[in-house]
Amino acid sequence: MSQSVTLKPTGASIAPSTDNTTATSKPDAVPTTRKMTIQPPWVKRQINLVLIGETGVGKTAMLDLLANVCAGVQLEDFKATHQAKSERGGSSAGSQTNVPEFYTIPCANGNEVNILDTPGLADTRGIDMDNEHKAAIANAIKKHFETIDAVIILANGTLARLGAATAYALTTISGMFPNSIVDNIAFIFTMVPDPTMFNFDRASLPVELKKAKIWSINNPFAQWIKYQERLAQGPPTVDEDILEEMNESVHRSYTKALKMFAQVFQFLDKCKIQPTNSIYNLYIMSTDIEAAISNVIARMDQTESTRNELKKLQTDKTAQEQGKKMNEKYEEIINTPFYEHDATGTEHNTLCVAGTCYSNCHEGCGVGFTLDRSTLGDNCSAFYNSTGSGLKRVCTICHHLAEDHQHYRSKWVKRIKTDKVVDEDAKKRYNEAKTEADRIAIVMEGVQKKVEALETEIVSLEKELSELCDKYNQLALSGSFIGYISSAIRLLKLRQETMKKEGADAESLQRMADRIGRLEHKRKVLEEAEKPRKQKLKALFGL
């Protein structure tokens, strides 16, 4: 859910001013500021923006500044506009914005700026919370915009290089948006009082964003508030020279901010409008791929289990004493029901993904679609009246932890293969066999063929997983599905630990280890494949 607010400075006229004088506060010796605005002619009557930034870079203050400047309000008349309806409180280490909030800013030139302010990515509460943020952002974009003009990313410009949190946030963003939007992404670096304080290294950006537009700012709105607080204290609490210096500084920042915004809006006016359905569709694709990965791994796991049962039959001396008994065992194995995902349209369900548990713990879950597993633990009815909290809460249906559950737009279904092709020749030879040994040999031959077919099916499933990743790569701005391959590896390792606890044989464990190794190899191959592109861009930009 997102909130909608119109940002219009209280008590301030939005009509453009033509007066060149400036009202000054103590001390008297302050520079006068020509009443500038950022209202050059725009072709677009409406500009739609998505605002994204790491926690603590000043999105709220930026919204206040933008609302005042767009309205033509002069520095001395600045008013706070942000209404903190979505603030969650608590430690400043976590994102202070829980849900996306939609703002409409009326401009003095009659135009309108619509901004979707997003939750802070790289939240210290964990990657699961970032998944929750991504879901909220995608849904809010779909709700409020049919098209967007740009994505503005705020970052701290005083850092020499991107911090780990910002780097992660940018990687997340790159995975959320399609590559068609790359030219519509720009950066505004905050907390930069003068050029000597701008320490950002463009080389820190993801390769796909190295050509993005960059501006820097020292927010005069925040400075003005501090100045007014000091001014209210007055001498002798605050020296008049300090007050004068603060006043000069805030006016310089104000003038620079107006120039910067003029450039920003020229950029926005020229940006090619992007349909938002491609963003939402990419998000849906990513969640569907998550489900597909789970499904493919489950099918691989069950196929491997069937293969192992057949391999045991090949060495089962007791079963081999009678051809009929062996044939019955063979039929029992290949007709064992299996589980796979079945799409449920727009309805989402809480499913268990722990090892060989194929439980639909809550079909048609009433909790809004979420990738945050702790939210499921606290709110999904499958965990009502259970022990623990959050990720460690125990499901009352399957008795696994919340961390082993996930929302999917699909559910587990139990099926029996109906596409079995009877080997008529083998059947005829079995019925015509003169000795028990001949009948056993014919069944063993069928077992071996089935084992080989299952091994081929496993390879086909691995290829299917690779194709899912490739499909995503072609659409996403990041051009990489490495994160989702990592998710598959984590799921397989979870299954590997379950197998160990269940006492799986050494061969099965080795095959699982080999499968994980192949995926890790694919991840490494993708990482290596990106190096030439990164080096080429590095040489191109001299970074």
C-alpha cells in the first residue's frame, strides 16, 4: 500500500515572483538573493519520478526543497511540506520509510511533478526487508503511474566510493528495472557544500549506470532550518559573525540549488517517457522465476530420488530372485506420485520450501503478497498460536520454521506420471521368456533405460533453469541473473543438509554436491562474462 499527498508549502503563494528584493533576518549584513525560480518552459505538462535512495541520504529534506522551489517560494519563506505518515520510528539505522508514498507537487508554471518516494533499500533489518520494499515499490508504481519520466537516485556525495549499502541498493535497483530505462536514470549526490567535498568516484557505479547524469547539492532547506534555529538563540549565545557566515552559506547553496534544478528539469523534460508496465512485468517475472526455481529444484530432487530407488533395485538380490517381484517393485517406483507447482493466477499462497516438504500451508493467504518471510511468520494464519516469532515461528501445518516458507502465485500439487510409454518389445520378450533369469534380465534392462531417461530429464531441468535466467537477463537493466542463481544454490544447499540429516547415501550426496557445483560454476561463468564488458566500459570512460 502507498500513501498519496499533495506537497504545497503552507502559507506560501505558488505564483512566480518578480520582486528582486529579499527580506533579511538578523544580522543585517547579508547578501540579497534575486528571487530565482526553476520555471523555464517545459514541453511536458506533467513529470513522473521515482525517488530511490539509501537510508539517511536526505530524501525527506529533498522533497521539502523540491516542493518549495517548484512552487516559486523564496528561501526566506520556505515551509516544511513532508508529512511523515509513513515513518516507522525506531533506530535511524533502519529505513525510516515503511511504505512508498506518492506526492503531487504543483509548480508555479502550471505544471505538475508527481513523485513516488520509496522505502530505503539496504535496510539494516535484512535482505528479506529489501524484498518487501521491492514488492511495495513495484505495486506502487503500477498503482500511480502509467508512464514515468525518470528514476532519481540520491546518494551521499562525500564518500570516496560507494559504501556497501549503496552498492547493494544500486544492484537491487538494476535488477528491478528493465534495460529500456537506462537513459532515464540520474543521480543527485547530497551533502556536498562545495566541489572540493565531492569525493564520489564514478567507477563505483554498476557498469550499466556509468553514463548516468550526475549532480551534487548541499540542501539549502536543511541549512535554512539550522540557521533559523541559531538565529532564534541570538547573541550572545551565538556570535553574530557566525550567524552572518551561516546566512551567506545558505544563500550560496540556495543559488546553486536553483541552477542545479534548472539542469535537472531540462534533463527530465527531454527524457523519453517509459511505460511502467515493463517495470511491473519484470518484477512479476522475477517472483515467478523464484517459484520456477523452486519448482525445478523440487522436480530435480524427486527425479533424483526415483533414480536412486531404481539404482537400489539394480543391486537388490532379494527382488532379483523373482522376475515378477522385481517387475512389481519397478512399477511401484516409477508410478510414485510427484509434486510440482501449479499456477494459481493472481492468488498467492504460503508454501513450505524445506527439503522434501511439499505443504500448501495456507492457500489464498490473506497477508498481502510479500517476500519478507518474517512478515509471514508474524501474520500468516499458518503460524497462529505457534511458538517463536518472525523467522523462527513454527508453522502449525508442516511444523517447519517461517524462514522455510514463501509466498508464491502457485501451489504444490500431487501428480502421477501419465505419459509413460510402454516398451511393447520388452513386454513381449518378458511374456515369452522361458526362464526366470531371462525375465529378470529384461526387467533390469528396462530399469537401466529408465535410469538413463531420468538422468536426461535432470539435465533438461537444469537447462530449463538456465533458460529462465537467460530470459530475465535479456530484460533486466542489470543484465545478470546471478542473484537468482545464488537463490537456487541456497535452496539446493538447504536440501543437501536435509539429505545429510536423513542419512542419504554417499552417491546421492555426491550428486547433490555436483549439482551445486555446476550452478556455482554457472555463477562464476556469468561473473567472468561480465568482466570484458566492465573493462570495455572502464577503458571507454577512462575510469
